[in-house]
Amino acid sequence: MQEETLSPPKPPEKRDRVVIRFAGDSGDGMQLAGTRFTESSAAFGNDLATFPDYPAEIRAPQGTLAGVSSFQVHIADWDILTHGDEADVLVAMNPAALKSNIRDVVAGGLILANEDAFDQRNLDKAGYESNPLTDGSLSNYHVMTAPMEKLTKLAVADSGVKGRSVLRSKNFFALGLISWMFNRPTEPIYEWVQKKFGEGTPVAEANIEAFRAGFNFGNTTEEFHHTYEILPAKLPAGTYTNITGNQALAWGLVAAAKSAGLTLFLGSYPITPATSILEEIARLKHFGVKTFQAEDEIAGVGVSLGAAFTGHLAVTTTSGPGVALKSETMSLALMTELPLILVDVQRAGPSTGLPTKVEQSDLMMALYGRHGEAPLPVLAPSSPSDAFAIAMEAARIALKYMTPVILLSDGYLANGAEPWRLPDFDDLPPIDIEHATEPNGPNGVFYPYARDEVTGARPWAIPGTPGLEHRVGGLEKEALTGNVSYDPDNHEMMTAARAAKVDGIANDIPDLEVFGADDADILVVSWGSTYGSVRAGVNNANKAGYSAAHVHLRHLNPFPKNLGDILARYDKVLVPELNLGQLTAVLRAKYLTPAVTLSKVQGAPFMANEVTKKIVDLLEDPS
Amino acid sequence: MTTDTRYTRADFQSGQEVKWCPGCGDYTILASVQNFLASLDIDREKHVFISGIGCASRFPYYVNTYGMHSIHGRAPAIATGVALADPDLTVWVITGDGDGLSIGGNHLIHALRRNVNLKILLFNNQIYGLTKGQYSPTSEAGKRTKTSPMGSLDHPFNPVSLALGAEATFVARTIDMDREHTTEMLQAAYEHKGTSFIEIYQNCNVFNDKAFQILTGRQEREANRIYLEAGKPIVFGKDNEMGVVVGIDGAQIVKVEDVGLDAIQIHDPARPSPGVAFALSRLAHGPSGPTPIGVFRQVERATYGDLMVSQIDDAKARNKATSISDLVQQHGTWTVE
């Protein structure tokens, strides 16, 4: 040690990837520290994936396990698929943060602890009988400590920030230290702080000083005299931005409205983890979008249905409990055959469940959770950036087929971020829509329920159009005229027509492409946000000498036409899902495939190695 | 009102067979509304009727305009979407006491407070008709029905009081049988900018016949209808011998000769505070005695739709960067060669 400090600083150790987790009290600013680290890594050119994880309570009791908030970021010099199974570095701002995150740290990993928070009171709150930083219980890890609170106080002394607010900057101290350790550029941090808090304001100064103090602490303290370098990733050429799923979804909806030449209308009610879509679109009023924060979930979809009737691209955003409340209106949208997009950013349920945690357990509700025979198209994005494309696809289907559509995102996609190679926004696929302007029946009669021969869609005649006055509603419609009909044969025919319209969309979506060999020993089928960890798990299995193939579904109703043929090619089919096997049940019922489930309902995404292990288990199983 | 009657009532009849019970008050209201629409100089396709569920809510099927028969209680929400999507439309909400005040009470009060440009007609028959006679949120306490064989325990809503409490900008009451008064109220509601709320006492001759006998019966009506007219003292009775005074304890019915005409309240629906209108609404809870009809309140307040449009216009004027590329550039990008 002694000699090492006397020698010149060592060159940074090269790593191809690292997973860092910032963990602290929910008031410690860990989400902010993680997001800033992510942004400067993005600016540096690393590939990355993030996993923010926080409690439902805004401020759970300080220092408790319940109040721990964390942000994990995986940065690499290659194209990565997941936020990382285990953390190489854990920043622990207090004992509770250490205790609730230590199980996810790789053996031999680095723990960087804020020693000032490891006092008796906080140790008691976290349930530690002795101080883990000194009692030897962390001997499998490399532990480093810094008096972050004391040094932050000293650093911000001249900033003008006073009293308890001083300690608010300690996340910037931690960020500074980690930024030094991983050779991150500092300019993006400074720029962001000035922009966010106002150039030269006491808060901006305090945060910058705390950041510098952390950065310099690493530079000058012998214990820390070791840095790492993760080179920029060799990503495909192009322009990139770092984006979360909710942001991409919001932009995709805005883009879809532009492509269709329609006004975007979003009626919504705040609910975790969907709220930020409403927030994002609400700030885009200069695009001509209309947003409406309704009195409840039912009104959120109700105003949207009214806007759809009146010719807008109408959307409502929510999470599981809200879908339940909106289901009656979705059935009306289906009966009136109006285009409407319901975005369900799934969270762990039932009931309030784990509102800030991820799950994929609304699939059955999306497919079947309505009264009567009420099939709807259901789509799911596979990554944060894919939410842009899937939003456009949802709009295309809704408008072309005059049907409500459900888009199933989830809490992991909503808040997780990744670099997105930007498409050519001037060359997005157009969405052709046509409002009816002329009578379509004999003698100037308008038939609101006449169907397009190919799509089965009915005409969209919006209020204000002369000569096409008509009534829609929840009572069964007579074919063509749309008049109320209690005729039994008509009801059967209309029920079939509505189902056939949705089934027919299978002719209008791309075939699935299988990743891996046609004669692989196992096919892994996934949907939604598990794409990255499942693909990584399949890759690991193949690297280990097994033969696994992977197919990922973005269209969940109807399924792509070739799904049945693909399933039939494989003896073993594995379906990893963050539920108890909902897609598996649908696949087994529809295709009689012997699919088995890998289930996880811990409010957390899959780790790639969990998928790998299940593949290996199934392939080693002689049965 | 224009004299250029390019429409007749027939232009607003949809041709669908009207299926209310014979003798239902809804027929009268339908005729009043259709005649009123025909009298307006406004294109037929500019009207949209949105309803919920219930007897009253079948209304849109019978009116030859755009319309939607929607979900129980949700009409104000759906109509809000229509009104915000196209401010040029005249959007009517047809609801009832069960639809608008029970299952849909929440949407109703929020539409009223927001002042969305809607004309809400609440047909109050004080009973659930479509489900064949259960007590409603406006049924009198103690009402015996099939679901309340020992009498209803519910304290009823007074719809006018409720609307005033929600700070509605236009609140009126009328009676189905009084077509002239109904038309007057429709006209006033039509001209009002914002949410207009009209409670229409409507007789359900099958499940709650003569609920409003006191206001419609030949013998009783003169003594019990209190016509509210702006700028006039609130007096009623055969010889206007009765009147209303408003004091700290609310509104009270007095003999004019006891207090003198100068003490009688002069009706002013434009008062900024809804207090006096609320006091007037408390005169009758039922109705079981003298009951005010007419416009309780009519004040000006910016409509939600106008405010929404002006926010969008402001945003457009301030920020011209309206391509997705602009959005992404502002968010921050980097280039990989």
C-alpha cells in the first residue's frame, strides 16, 4: 500500500463491461445519480442498459429497508442486451442500502460505502447487529469507504446552501467518486447541473462542489488509487439518443399522429408507472397534441373514446388497476368499432400489488378481460426504444381496422433506458386514414356499419360531416345500418365479424424470425420486456454448447401467422414470463404445443442466467 | 331565435321506432328538443347527442344527428372528449337521475366544475325505470320499492343544489309537461358558453306516476310553480300573493302582504356567488311543495375547451420546433461513426 501511493498513478484497468448499482435512501437522490452517470456514459459512447428500482412510497421512513431506492446501470464497449444480472460495484449510502442490495453483488465485487451513515441508529434500523464494514462479514467483497457526509459538508460550505439542505448534495459526491473511478467525462454533469438548477445558484454550486470533492477524493486518496476504463462501444454507425420506454412510447404516439395527419388526444389519470407518458405528452402542446387529466380512469378512457368518435387519434394510458376500470369502455369502443389505443404499463399485481415493480401479469386481462366476446389486438414492445415503433404500429392497426388496441408495456421498459439508434424521422411509414365524406349506400343513405372487403373495418364518419349523421352505441348493431338490432342471427354474425376483423390482422403483420437453428433442441418463446435477458440467456446456453433457438413476440393478438409452424418444429418449448404462465397457457390452448413456463414474480426482471439455467435443466432432463 | 326555419321537426326524427312506454314524459321532452333543434339556424350535422344508460339515454337513437348511446354514467366524460375534439360542435348530454347522479355522479360534477361546452339535460323521474322500479338517488326518503320494501334509507340529492355546489355556470330546472318553459330553458342553455345543466322533472307513468303532480296537476300547479325570472321579484300563486325572501337562514316562502313587495328577493341568476341560487334550490326537495323552476344561475367563466385551445396556440407561438427530430435533438444525441 505504502509503496503504491508513492508510485505514479496507475493507468486505468481496461474492462469490457461493468455493472454499477447506486443504492440509498429514497431521499438520497440515487435515481438522479444513476441517471447522470448513465447520460455521461451515453455521451462517452458506451452501450448501456439501466434498471431503476424504487419503493412506492415517496419517502418511506429514513434508513429503513423499505425506503431503499436503487439505480443499476450496465455499461459496456459492446452491444449489450440487459441491465446486468449482478452488480460489480455497489454504492451503498447507508446500512439499509447495503443490506437489501448485497445479494445482487458479484463475489469479489466492489462495495463503496458512505461510512458516515453506518452509525448505531442506522445499523439498528437495517437490522445489523454489528457494523458490516468492520466486522469482517464482507470479506468476500472489496470494501471501500468514504466519509461522504462530512466531506460533502466541507465541500459545499461556501456555496450558500445552509442547514439540512447541505447533505442533499451527497449523491453528487458519490457520483463524483464513481465518475473518477470509471473515467467518465465531467462536462455533461456540470452542464446538466447548471441547466437544471440555474447557473451560479447556490444549489448548482453546492452540487458541483460536492461532485468535484468526490472526484478529487478518488484522485488523491491512496485507497482509491485504481481506475477503470470502459471504451466506447462499437455500435452501428448512426445518431443515438438515450431513451426510456415511456419517453419512446410518448414520442411514438406523437409520431403516429403526425404520420396519420390526425390530432393526438390523450385522456389519462395519473398512475404508476404510466404517469410519465402523460407528463411527456402534456409538455408537447406545441405539436398540437391535446392532453386531458381526467377525474378518474374511467373518464380517462371515456374522453378518449369521445375524441376518437370525433376523429382524433385517441389514446389512454394506465396500469393494471386502471385497465380493470376502463374495461367497460373498451368493450364500447369495440362495439362502436372506433380506433382507440389503451397503453397498459404493467406493474406487479393484483390490486395495488407492487406498484413500482415489474410484472407481465396483465396479458390474460388484455386478451380476455372484457365482458362478452370482445377480442382486441394486443401488442408489446421488446425494449425501451422499441416502444416508439410499437406505438406507431398500434396506431396503424387501430386506424386501419377501426378497432381499439391494447399496448402492453411494463414498469421495466417504462423507466429503463438504452441507447436508441435514431430512425430517419422523415421517412417513417405513413399511416393512411380516410374519413367518410359521402354516403356509401343507395339513394344517399349512409351505412355506418358497412365493412371494407379486405380489412373488415367500418367507415369513420366524424360528427360535423353533412349527410352522414348516424348513431352508434353499446346495443348490438344491425349490419350495414348500425341500427339497434335484437335479431339473434344478426348478433351471431356481428360477433363473428368483429372476431374475424381482428384475426385478419395476422395477414398484415410480419412473420416471426427465429434466432438460432431450425433443428435446435429447444425453442424459447418470449414477449415484452424480457427480450434482452431471454436473448442473453439463450446466447449463454449456446456458448456453453447447447442448442437453443429464440423467438420473440411483439404481436400477442393476433399472433404472427407462422408461429404455429415454428412451435411445431421443436420438441421442447420454454416460455419465460414474469407471471405464472399466461402466454404458455394461450400457446398450449391454441397450438397444442407442450410448452413449459419459466415463471418469475418477484417484481424484478429475469436475469439472463436464470433463463440459461432453465434451458440447461430442460435439455439435461432425460424425459 | 331565427325565423329562417330551414328544418322541421321531421328532419330531426331518426326513423327509429321510439320505444318508451306509452304516456312517458320522455316523448314530450323528445318533441320539445326536436322542435327546438329545428328552430335553430345551425347545421344538423353539428349536433351530437351523447347519453348513458337508462330510459332517457335511448334518446340519441331517436334524433337524426350524430350520437352515441354509451355506458351507464359515463356520458359527461365521453361528451367532454367530443367537445374538446371539435369546438364547433354543439354537444348534448342526455342523462337521468340514476345515470347522472348515481353511477355517473363523479363525471357530472367534474364536467360542471370544468365548464366544458356541454348542454346536459338530466331527466329526473325519481325512479329507476329501465330496471323496473327501484329507488334512485333522487327518490324521496322512505320510498317503498322492490329493493326497499321497508322504505328507502337514502337521503336524496337535489340535482340543482348539487350542480350549484359543483360551481356550474348555468343551472336551470323545468318540467316535461311545460313545453313552452322547456323550450325557453333549452334556448337559454344553448346560448350559454360552458356547461349548461337543466334538470327536467319527467313523469314515469309506470313506476313513479304523478311524482310531480304538485307541479303539473291542474288544481295544484298554480300554487306551487315558482317561476324564476331575471330582474323580477320572486312571487307566485294565483295572484302572485306569495313570495320568496332570502336571509341568513336561506330562502323562505312568505306572504307578500306580510313583508311588502320590496322585501321580496329580486331574481338575479348572474350573481357571481352561487349562494342565493343555492338557497333558492333548497326551497323544495322533492318536490313536495312550492318549487322554483327557471334559470337559477347563469354566469360567465372561460370554458375548458377555449382554455385548452389557447394553451395550444400559445405553445405553438412560443415553440416552432415540432418535428420528432427536434424533440430528439433537444433531448441530446451523439453520433457513432
